[in-house]
Amino acid sequence: MAAICKNFEFIKQYDFIPKFLIIPGSLYISDFSLISKEKWRSLNKYREYLGDNYATFRIYNNFKDDWFLRSAIYSKLPAIILQFDEYCEIIEFHPIIENIPLTIGLKSDNSKLLIKLFLTDIELKTKSKLHLGEWQDTKKIQAQTDKKINSNDVIKIIKYKRWYDFIFEKFEKTAENIKNNYIDKTQIIDSINLTFDFLNKLFDPVNKLHCEFIEPLSTKFTLHQQTYCLPTYEFARIYILSQFDKIQKKEYYENLIVNLLNLIYLELPELNCAITHNTIGIDDYGGIYAHTQFNTGFAGYPGGIASDLIYILEFYLATKTSPCSDIINKIEKLISFLELAQNDDWTFSYSLPITPTNEAQFYKCATGKKNITIGGAAAAAYAYYLYYSLTKNSKYLKLTENTISAILPEKDYFYFESFGFLRDAGINETDGVSPYYLIKTLKALILNENLEYHNYLKLLSAYIFQWHYNYQIPQTENFDIINLSVSPLTDSFEPRIAVWDILLWADMYLDIYDILKDKKYLDLAQFCFKKAQFWQNQISGGIPESIGINYDYSLTPININNGVSAWIILIAQRLLKILYNDDYKLKTKNTSAEYLVVEYRIKYTQIKFKKIFKNIMRYIPKNIKSAIKKILRVFINYTKLDNENLTAASSSPTIENYKNQYFTEISKKSKLLKYQKNSDIELFVSKKNRDVLVLYAPIIKFLNADNLRLINIEYIGKCIKQIELCADTNKKIIIKFNYGFPVNYHIHKNSVFFDYTPKLRTNENFVIKQNFEIIC
């Protein structure tokens, strides 16, 4: 590392070691013996795989001259919190000085602790691709400056009784700034409708599950990328949609649960229990299969057995029905596995199996303190409670209480270092989202008159508040977007904005509000919802996978919309009920209205030799197969789909393209499917109106109504909700889409041309549908 810039350096020595040290959203430590040259790597918390997915830059931790060094840029609330027996000292700082991030240094021995804040030259790792990829560039950022910096201008030292008193003070100021800034009821409902339509676009009706994500500006659909999901998310979507959608009967959603369980459920007869696989994907030959990744907590979320159980049980409790015998048997076996996997001290271990090992140790996943998952244990506790609620078996109420007691710290200091919730985080990486199910469990126990847990909810609200960005950064154009956004991890994907975690924070604040009835939590909940809604794609209806924060505080979203958008419906319904006393549900439309369904019937055909080729490839060694694929990609574009679209319509049709070739264009052979499949596309309407002929893209042609002109247009987001037209006969025509439709359109003589369909919904027969009403 380059020499220290001597014109700014702040050092303070403490002659005794604190109980713990917190840099909010950045570093949590109670064992100060780890701050040593030999052990600093365990503090580094840098993962060599997956952990850098969503970051655009990285300033790595370092160790120099017995100082452990960490960039202040990773602190979400710029402060160093030191809790001693009798008091708590806070060192607040500006993370950026003269456009250079501050560096934090820690040095410890058995009797004292030194803290240093200083400027130093920085080695910055950067890359151009946010989602995946190696760090491409390294550059040095010089910290030298001629300006004299007074430490009093950038450092403030204050004292409190306990660390959470400081957090609550920040909390109060934030709540005061955002109070009564409620979101409009119409905005909430439009957001729900966009989300519902998005989830329909994600639904794979053949395999009866939702895809995990789509690229919203592409109409292509690639099985390898998109027929993939985490079962926990899928069970959650089923539960959430069943509460909102009153058109489909309860049996429809129950059948989805049955289908999903049949796919992922695995009996372990030798242990008299069962597990669920945590991932669903597509193999190289187009087959769907479920499997287990062992970097996922068995109890934790996503993809954990406990979290799968939570949404299955929530579904039956919400619908006030009993599972069929087959499902209740599966639930019992899964609950039995949680009991088997639970450690003797009531905790749960993360799912990294040790080797060599015996079967029992394998399923218990290497028990031991270093492998404990706080988030997974909380999920198991909540699953136990829901199972108790369903069966009234008091054994599981006791298991709930024992599991909770194993992970709750003592109330006086409440050093809550939570970890083990997210699959892609480090096994011991502190996270902010682990309290999600813990808060739900405590809420349920309090409502069950276990009032001793009441104060824990307030303490947990202090913990989760730390994960909001409270940056004192230069006033860039993105300052207001970043400030008070959420990211739940200390290292793996940082820095970034995690949009769906902002939704989880809204959910947690609402749960706390339900018990404490303190309006601050309601204000924070709706504020978080607005923060997340800001990023909702107004065309597709989904939310992005992640938003990368660049070194200059510009933002780089991942152009993938994620199925966890379903939480918008869950939280929006709760906000509507509390703020507007509106129990908004998707209800049956007026059956007397004239509805048309535009249907593109796609029939897949495949050249015979391709089938033969794929079958031969099954038996070829992996290295040879890889070489063959590389050759094929060069000559026949075997798998490349980046610049192709798979849809019944072009992504940007014009009047000239289609004026005289409606059905000829539809019948063209397509080379857009993987392995060069052909598609024959037919369009028809299921219900005809004598004044309407529905054509390609769709093109809606009105007979006996020339020279259309636009009177008015309404939108949901950027999707058309309703178009009001007038014909030369002064006939008024309204085209009303159920949930919004394409962004672009043209009117020409007696036809309306719609240009863009970001994703189309299909049924079991591969018929692509879009429902709308035409009122003449």
C-alpha cells in the first residue's frame, strides 16, 4: 500500500477492550483477538466465488504494520460504535474527504484498542459487467492533497448508554423527515396490477411454476436462463397470489403446491423424514429437474426446508383449510427433518457438509458454532410456530420458544450479529435480513400472549435500521436515491442497492408497527415501499435484480427483473388496509362486457437430425462435448441468442412492415428458437364482434370506422391502460387492457398498431394471450 497521506490522520487509543465494535452495515466484531496479522483473513470476509456478483468496484481489506484496514465507503451509517460496560462511544465521520474515501484502521492487543481514520492511496478494482465477471481493471487513486483538514470538521465523538440509543436517535430524525409523506392509493393499486401482470408473464404453464427472472426489454425466452427458480420464492408467490387473486379458486393454487412438492420433495426413509431440493433448473437437453446446492442453508432462505414450509403453511392458515392427506404427510416429514437437523443447543447449522462424514453428520451439515445460521434458525422457529397453529400440537410451540431463545442475545447490550440467511453470502458474513423471520416469529408469539418478547421488537428495529444508507456524501444527482435505500450485506455484493430487500424492510417495519403501534414504523414502511416502487419497471412490472453503486455514485442496474416482485402485492395490500382501509383484491370482471382474447398459437417443430444429434451428445465426454459446441457456435450459431427475439411479433413493427402482410408475416419460418427450431404461428380471436377484426402484433382493425383519432390515453406506469378513440362517424371507441399493454402504438386509417410486447403470457398449449375489452 502507498504511503499514508500525513495531512489528515485521526488516532484514538482505548486502554481497555470494548465488549464489541460495530461499523453499521460494514463490520461487526466481539472477538478482538481476530485483529492480528495471523487472523485478519477471517475478518476480510471476501469470498473467492459469487460474492462479487453485484458490485462494480472493490476496495479490498488489507493488513499493514499490524493495522487491519477497511475502507469507510462500505459503512452504511458512517460511524464506529464501541460498546463498553458502562457506556457506548460513537465516532461519527464523513466517509468521503476531498473525493477520497476515508480508511479505517484497527489495532488490538490484550489490553488496548487503537482506532485510526486517515487518507491513503487506494487500489481500486473495477469491472464493466455488474452481474458476473472478473475484476477487469486496477487503478491507483492518489490521496495527496494540499488542503489542510481539521479533524473536528469530519470527526465527531459522542457518548450514549447503549449503542441502540444512538441508532434510535437517527431513527427518530429520519421518521420526522418522512412523516405523513404517504403514497397515493392509485399509485399503490397500479403497482399491484403491474406486478400481477409481470408474474403472469413469468409463469411457465407447462411445468406449472414461475420463472425466476426475465430480461424486461427483450422478448426472447431462453429455457436455460429463465425456466429456473428457487422453490421458496415459488411457494411465496403462490401464497401471495392466492391472497390477492379471487378469480382463481383456492384449488388452483393448491394444485400448484402439489405440483411443486412432487418436483422437489425427497423422502429419506432411513431417517423417517424428508427434504426439499432448493433449486429448479433446465438440463442441457431441455428437461426440468430439481436439485440441492449445498451452499444453501437447509433451514434458511431462499431454498431452505423451513422457508418452503413457511409459505405452504401460510397458504393453508390464510385460506382456513386443511391440507389433503398427501400434503400433510409431506409437511410432517419435512418438520421431522428440522427436528433431526437441529443442534443440541436449539440452533441450526448452515448447510456445508463436512467430509469425510457419516450420514447423520451429513444431514446435520457440520454442526458447530462457526457454522450456525441465525437466519435459518429464525426460519425454522417460524415454521414450527405455523405448524403449531395448524395442528395445535403444543410441542411445536415449545420448539418455537426454544429456537428463538437460542439466537436472541441478552437484552441489556443486545449485540445481535446475524448471519446465514442469504444463499450467496459468506457463511459467517453478517447480514441485515436474518431478523426477517425472527420478527415474524416474535410478532406471532406476542399475539399468542407471550408478552416477554415485546421489547425485542424495538431492539430489532434498531438493528435493521443500520442497513439503510445514511451517507454524508457529496450532493450528486443520485444522493436522494441512495440515501435510506437498503443493502443487507457487509461484503459480498457491496456497495449496491438491493431493491427487493427494501421491500423486506417495509414488511419488517409493518410487522413491528402491528405490535408496537408506533407511527414511526408505519412511516418507515411506506417510505421503503416508495423507495422500491421507484425501481419498478413501468413496462414489465418487475423489479431489478440489483442496482450497482459506482465509485462516482452513479448507478448501474442489472437489466433483469426478478420474480420476488410478488412482495409488492403483499406489502401494498397491507399498506392499503392500514392507510386507506381498502381490502384490494383481484376480483371477477363484469361478465356482460365484450372481451376479446388475442391468441398467437405457436406450434413447435424440430428437425429430426437435431434430436439425433442431442441424443448422441449425451454420451460424449464433457471436454470433447465442450469443444464440439465451440465449433458449432462458430459455424451455425448453436446457442447464441443475444441478438435474437422469440415472440409472435417483431419488437418494433411499423405500419409499412405490416400494411399488406398480416398473415404472410405470421406464417414466416422463424429461426429464433434454440437449436434452430421452426415455429408456425397462427393468430385468432376466441370471441368475435361484428365490428372488430383482430390481427397481428396485435393490429386491431375496425370495420366501418375510418380515420381514427386519439381523444385520450391512460397509463399504468408506461403501459397503456386505456385508449379512447373517435372515428370519422363520430363513433366513440375505447380499448381497455386488463393490466396494461405495450408502450408504443400507431393509428392509421381504421387500424391501431401496437408495437411492443415485453413478454407474453402462455397457457398449457403454448397459446400466447393478452386480454382486453373493446367498447364501441
